[in-house]
Amino acid sequence: MRCGIYSLAGLAACFLLFLQSNNLLHNSEGISIISNEAIASLTLFIASSKPEEMDTVKKLVISILNRNYPFS
């Protein structure tokens, strides 16, 4: 599914769709792994980042999302 980003609301919707599609909103017990406030903050952070910073932004977001998952 392609997600058009034309506004901050569009970016937020795309980010939530990404998280949901990749089963990153809840853990295996159905508990949210990231708060609504954190999602909002990450969305604003992503939206305000410069294109040349995207690799660093991606790594940071992935690190935040993975913090509750033990590495095997």
C-alpha cells in the first residue's frame, strides 16, 4: 500500500500504518510497546528531519522501537 504524505497528519497516518503493518504497536501479549505521546513525538521528529539525516533518523526510530524486544 502506498502512503501519500502531504501533511503532518498524513505522515502520522503513514507512520501508524507502518507500525501496525509490521506488528510494532503491541507486544505478543497485546500490550502497547510505545505510548501515544511517543508516537506523536517520533512523528514530529521524522517530519522535521532533513532529507540528508534520514539514515540516522531511521536507525534511531528502529532502536527506539526495538528497545522492548530482547535480541536472540
